[in-house]
Amino acid sequence: MATKLVIVESPTKAHKIGDYLGKGYTVLASVGHIRDLAQPSQVPAADKAKFGKFGVDVNDGFKPYYIVDGDKKRTVSELKSALKGADELYLATDEDREGEAIAWHLVQTLKPKVPVKRMVFHEITKNAINASLNNTRDVDGHMVDAQETRRILDRLYGYELSPVLWRKVGPGLSAGRVQSVATRLIVERERERMAFKRAPYWDIVATLAAPSAEGDRAEFSARMVSLGGKRLAGSKDFGADGQLTPSGFADNVRQLDETSAAAIAETLKSADFTVMSMETKPYRRRPQPPFTTSTLQQTAGNRLGMGARAVMRAAQSLYENGYITYMRTDSVTLSQEAIAAARNAVSYHFGESYLSAEPKQYATKTAGAQEAHECIRPAGSRFHDPDELASKLPVDQLRLYTLIWQRTLACQMADATGSTATVRLSAPAGANEGEAVFQASGTVIEFPGFMKATGEGRKSSAGSSAAAGAGAAGAAAAGAAGAGKSGDASESNASLPPMSVGQKVEASDIEPDGHETQPPARYTEATLVKTLEAKEIGRPSTYASIISTIMDRGYVYERGRALIPSWLAFSVVKLLEQNFPKLVDYQFTAEMENGLDRIAHGEESGRDWLTRFYFGSGEGAARNADEAHEGLQQQVAQLGDIDARAINTINIGDGLHVRVGRFGPYLEDMEHLDAEGNPKRASLPDTIAPDELTVAVARDLIDNHSGGPRELGKDPVTGGTVEVRNGRFGPYVALVLPAPEGAKGTKGAKEAPRPKMASLFKTMNPESLSLQDALRLLGLPREVGRYEETNTETGEVAEYTVAANNGRYGPYLTRTGADGKSETRSLGSEDEIFTVDLAKAQELFAQPKYGRGRGRGAAKPPLRELGADPATGKNVTIKDGRFGAYITDGETNRTVPRQYTPETITPDDAFRLLAEKRAAGPSTRGRGRGAKSGAKASAAAKAAPKVSAVEAKRAERRAEVKKLAGKGWANTRIAEKLGSTAATVKADIDWLTANEGFARPPVVAAKPKKK
């Protein structure tokens, strides 16, 4: 019996859609793209001349060379096999450029001989899937052209520029059309912070009291805003240099210092405060539009503390399981079905009074919005309440779904209303200062409107009956709203007592209040996404992968939620700015994105666009004179010499430079040389951010923490010099022996014995290390003693020498026999190396040997206890592992990032890092083809958990059931074949469906047996 084959991208999506389509349809997953541009090494020898540099023939209309990679050949084979028995092919990939390209590649690779139909839908619900079957279309060639152009563009950009970075900055680096611009944004912000000079300014805060409406005494705070007719200077009046801006020099601005503010405050303590004006205005706040990809990433980052990658992972899973609409969209449009569902949910949870008077439809205002999707909202014609999903979803997905549910309901709710009161008061500040004016404001939310859904304005007395009816869904909304700092400023709901002009009020306290101007805030993932979208750089659907890339490349790291550029990023951005300014120009990058949009709309061809980008706008290729420019090929060819030293040098000031070297950044003092005439140097700690490396901090590192040797004294035995040094793997001591007599110059230096070296203990400080301690270290291994041991069975006597030493895995003892054979035992601490005696050593060697580095089986105590993780309830600690400190809850481990230390990391940051690690899932590193071979495979096999015979037999049976059911065999037929029962086969298929995403095709009748 013929069937219809439906191909989607992911197994989860396939399983969900298969449930809705039922019999007659086979739903399979391509697992993303089935083919891609070949790497140069994958191009056959016969085609190397054309495609060998990029996997693209730039001289033949940028013709790409596509290959089906090794790990996708099996998938293609399975799809081709399924297509043989199909009478129609449905391509149900996502309706964006990437999904359209996947569909096109499927057609090109499978070469179907049956009708091909393109299914499009924006949510995975039964109604949406069935509707899409009746509204199919062809694959959109223009969208495919735009995606292919973008892929080729990124290949040309990366493969031309990355080698320049390898030669001039360091190996393994990469440049990218959007990643380089995103890195530049972060570096520019750090440059602004480095150039910023803080400036102090002061004002005065008065605590005042007036009779309230109830007749009692109500206190409120007011802040001084002007003095003697001049406005007090605030943070906005100062420039980056710490000085008042030109507007601040005008006669109408007054800057107070600490002394002046204290004197005026003292004078005002005895002054009368008089109400100058009391103004009340109506307050109205409207709900925000529903979520797009960008605004979801921003809001989830601000309110839930989720990174862009974590947001997109959770949203992808919610979409594929049918809980939300498609999560890659620029649109804020709601379907009529969604508007009705949202308004029904508002009525049910909050009451009719919270609905807007009319249904609200929102218009997309983002420039260059490309997809024709809806906004991101709960899926279906009836929205699932967060309560319904509490037991079905992981914590991160539930929190994100709740946020989407809130926002969608809120956009159909009434405005929040209330009133804002502002009072201005005056008081005499003395004959020389004139009159001081204070101001206070208060907002009262009388009707919370949409804020009831988002969890804001909960202190309001209005609408309490509706809130009571909100039930657990309202609690879920409030919980998500309070999960992090709100990106939408919550209202204070603080009111002022009633006052009239001319009324006298009492001052209970008057204090000067000091402030300091702050540098521009660093980007977070949320604010970087917002800036990229505002500048029209890239597409919101790619921002998560871009942020991931610049972190993986070592260009950016996180401290809390702030994105901090590394010194490596400074070098990379400097090289690109000086040699490829156009390619990291924000406007030019945005124009590239607009060009891809024009291609997607059929207004331009990808071939012409790539020709202008790569070869330039000569020979009439430019549409107008403003577009004339050199192509990428010319820019790279005409580079000339690049001074790598200058590129990798960042000036700090006062003759101090940061140099980005092969083994990391270091400080160099060009004005103070050592005895050999070389600049003084010092290593840069990873914990110091670029804006924190001031001249004073750099000078302290050079003078007190430099890596140069510090002489401790002379060894009385050899006469050699004992030095403490700072090496690549930490501080160590060295015994430098004198050169042989008569040896001079370079030859003498070569003939001198190699220095003896020893690492410092973890408890030792190189600054306070004494000569005696250094000599003890250099004397290792320390001989503990010798002893004899009689074998009770043979009567043979063995003599052993015991020594204590420090090694890669910690302190240990070695026992060596007369035959040269030795064995070891671990010591509990480094101090025991010098204190352990022969009796203790004999006791240790009498015990059985445990695993290497395990300290006789005793687990190391944690470095720090952080408390219970609010998401899992598990106790979180920081432990010291073989590869450094790591955070663990006993199940999930996360290495402490380099910008933190075990002592300084906050519990919140640790909990967030563990949550991101859990969301990312287990590492796939080393699981690919050829990951385990030889001895490694053998070791892995030994370490693998044992499987019982029953489990092995069950797994074998399920594999056979899956194979036969995939061919369309009925349960009874499979049971007969395997000698089982139909009930057992059904149970196996249910297990395969739930755990492996198995989508069973329709049952095919068995052919009658030949007589």
C-alpha cells in the first residue's frame, strides 16, 4: 500500500506530527541539513583547481560544491528507502530561509519521482498540521537563493580573513560577518570604560513629614534639585573625561562637593520647608507587544537570567512539543484564533474588567523583518495554563513558557491606570547660598490592568477579587516575574500625603548624599541582542549562536551576566579596524543583511550580489556611485605588511603596554628596563578585566608581581644562587649553579649545569618564601628511612628505601626494593612530606593500595559550600579536581570559569552556571567517528557499566521489533516471527516511541504465501 512521506528536521518534531497525521503517513527526520558546502580538504582532486580554496567556484558564478557528510549518509539512505514506497513527498521543514534550504537540499539529493509538496505551519497542533496539508506550495527559490548566498558569503568572509588572524594574532582564530562586528561592539564599550574618569557629585536628601488623609503623620523623602536658582549637577552633566560637559559650564548648573553639601545640610536642619507646588497627573501604562525572537531573548535574560543560547534551546523544545508557536520570528502579529484564546484566558483568570475594550492587533515595526510568521505565543486555540505543564516540563522550559503565556495574555488586557503626584518644596540654605528646592514624586496604581498577568503592581489594592480568582496560574505568573530583575520597571505604588501650596512641613532628617559618575554599562547577552537588532546587524534567530561563537573563540567571557572582552579580542578588532574597516562597519554590515532580504524577495540575484561583494563594484556592478567599493578579494590581496607587534600591543599609559603573546597576555614596561636592557614584564591575572587595569594596578603588577626571578640567597653546599621564579605553570624555585672555571661568554653559559627546579606548595606564597623553605623544596625527594620486612610465607627478608616527594597528583611516598621495583602511597597533605616518619610510612605501605591520587581512598573535603540550588534543591559545593576547581551538585559538574575564583564566585552565579550546563546536556566531545580506538576503546569498554543478560536480550528483541515494525509488519506477524506475543510487541513499540522517538508507518498487509 502506497503512503505519503513527510520529512521534518528533528525526531521530536517528527514524533509529534506523526501522532497528528496518523495512518497513511510516514514521518521521518532529516536531523537538520543533509548536505553542506564541502571543506577544501573534502573536494576531490579533479575539482581542486575550481573549488579547492573555498568549496565554492568564485569564477563560475560562485557555484557551490555540496557534499553529504559521512554522518548523514545513513540518514539519506533511510529517506531514499522510505521514498520508494511513497506516492507523495511532503516537506514540512520550518518556514524560514534555513528551513526552505533544507527542503531544497532534500529535493536535490533524494531526486523524488513523485509529487513534492511544501507544508508550512507556525505551530505544531493538530489543526495547524491538518490545515497545512490543504495549503501546500512549492519550495521558494528566492528564499533558497538568499540562504545559499548567506552561506557562501560567510565562507568567503571567514576563509579570507581568518588566515590573516592566524598569521598576525594567533592560531585557531576566526573572523565572521556578524561575530566580528558583535565582538567590536563589546570591545568599543570596554574602551569607553577604560577612558572613563569617575567624577564625584553631591546632593541632599530630606526626610519630611506631613499629615496624611487619615490624620496621622506620613513621612516621605525629597531630594534637592536646585540651589540659589541653579540646577544641581547630575551624572548626565559630566563627560567621559570626568569633567562637566559644555552645558554644565553654564551659569544655571551648580556642582556640590562633600564639604559644601555637609555645610548646607547642617544649615537646613533648622530651616522651615514650604510647599511651592503640588501637581497631580493621571498615569497610564500600556502593555507591550507579544514576543519576537529578539524581545524574548532580551526579556528572558533580564527577568529570568537566561542566556540567549539557553532561551533558544528551551524555546526550540517547547515548539517541537507543540506548546508554543515557531520561535524564530520578527513579527508581533497575532492570528484571530490567538486573540480569541488570549482574551478567553484573561476572562477566566482575571475577570472581564481586565480585558481591553477591543481586541488588540500589533504591527511589526522592526526594519527588515523577513518572516511571515506570527509572534511567539502559546500554541493552539486554547492556551495551556502554566499549572497544567508544571509536571511535564523541565524548570527552564516551564519558566520560559510562563513568561510567554504572561506576555500574550497581557497584550489583550486593559492599560494600568493611576496617578502621579509631584511636590516641590523650598527652604532657606543661608545668606550665601540662597534658596534650596527639593522635589518628591509618588505613583499610585489604582487599576493594575495587564500588570496583574505579568506579576507587577501586586501591592495595589485595586482588583483584589480578580487576583483571588487567578489561582495557581496567577501564582506562576508572579513567580516568573519575580525570578529575576525585571526588565520592565515595576511601579513603586508609593503615594504622597495631601499637601497645599504654602503649607509648612517638618524635616526629621537631612543628610548629604554622595554620588559618582559611572562608566557605560557593559553589555549583557540581552542588551547585546537589543543593540544588534537596533543596528540591523544579523538576524535575531542567529544571535544565540553568534554569542556562543565569540565565547568559544575566547574573545568574550562572562562575569555574572556582563560580557567582558579578552585582550585577544582587542588585538583581533584592532587588526580588522585598521585593515578591513568596511567589513566591521556597522552600517555596511546592516546593508549586507538588507541585501540578503532583497534576494529573498526576488528583487536581486545572489550571484550579482556576491560578485559585488567579492570582486568589487567595478565595471558597472554598482547600482549607484555611493556603492562603489573594492571587493574582499582586492582588500586581502593589497594588504601589504602588517606589523604584528603593533597589532598585539594595547597601550595602558605611562609607558605600560599589554602584549598579546602566544601563551596569553602579559604586561610590558617600556620605560623601566631590567639589568639586561629588556622591558620589565609581568603576567596578567585572568580575574582583571581590561577596564580594571589602570596605570596604578599595572605598575603594582610590574613592581611587585612580575615574573622576573627574585634572588633568595646562596646554597651553602653548592654555592649556587637560589631564586624564586614565575613560570607558565605557576611559581617555582631554582638553584642556579655557577659556570665551570674558565668558561666565559655564550660558551660558558651553555656549559653551566641546568638549574635544579621545584614547584612551590599550594600553601606557599612566592612573595614571602624564605631561603630555608626553598632549600627544603630543592632537597626533594626527602629520604624518610630504610627498613627490612620478612615474608611470613617464605622467610625471605627484603630491604626497602622510603622517600617522600611532591608530584603531579599531589604528595606521595615511594618504597623502592633492592631489585629496583617500587610502589607508592599518597600522603594527606604537602606538609606531611617533611613530617612523615618511618613508622607512619610502614603503616601506610601495610595498607592496600587505592586508586592513584585518591589519598588512601579518603575524598577531599569541598573547598566551599554554596547551599541548596533553588532549581533542584540539591546541595552545591566547589571541589578541587584534577583539572582545577569545579562546581557540583553531585550530578552535574561545571568547571569554575577563569574570571572567577572558588572564593569570590557568588552562589547565584554558581547556580546559573550549573543550570546552563544542565540545559546544554552531556558533552558530545570525543563521541564522533574514530573518537575511541585501540587502547582508548579498550579502556572505555572496561569502564562501561555491565548489562545483564535479560537487559541485553530485551534490547536485542526491541531492535528486531523496530526493524520489522518499520517495514509495516503487524504486531501479530512480528510476534509470530520472533516467537513472542502481540502484547509484548505492543509494549516494545510503546517503549520505542516514548524513548527513541520511533514513528511507526502504516501496517502493510502480508503477501499470501505461495502454495
